[in-house]
Amino acid sequence: MIAECEKISTYFDSVTTDFQTYFVIAEGDTVVVSGTGAFLRNGKRFSLISACEVYEFNQAGQIVKIKSFCIEENK
């Protein structure tokens, strides 16, 4: 898991991002975040996604599970 996170971190270092949050819903030990993410390189957008993230927390408030759903939109 750590290696995958490091790989993702390296990718995000190579692009500029513009994330917009549309809504956040919290219920019990679960939080859902919905929004979009635009990815830019050299000032030009090369990807746009709609995303929904579901975070589950334990009793100590630590994230124990993440589900991520992304749909690439028209560029």
C-alpha cells in the first residue's frame, strides 16, 4: 500500500490539479465526498474526472477503508 501511495504522490508532483468538491456526507463512521478533478500540464488540461470517495473510519477516527470511483469526462 505504501509503495502505491508513493507512486501516486510522484504522479501528483508532475501535474497541476484543480479539485472541486460538490458535497460531503457524513453518517456514522462513513464519509462520502463527491466532486471533480482537472489535471493540467504546461497550463493545458489533459484530463477531467468526476469522482466519489467513500471513507470508513474506526473508533479511533483512523481511516480503515477507502473506496474511490472515478469517471473520465470529455476533455
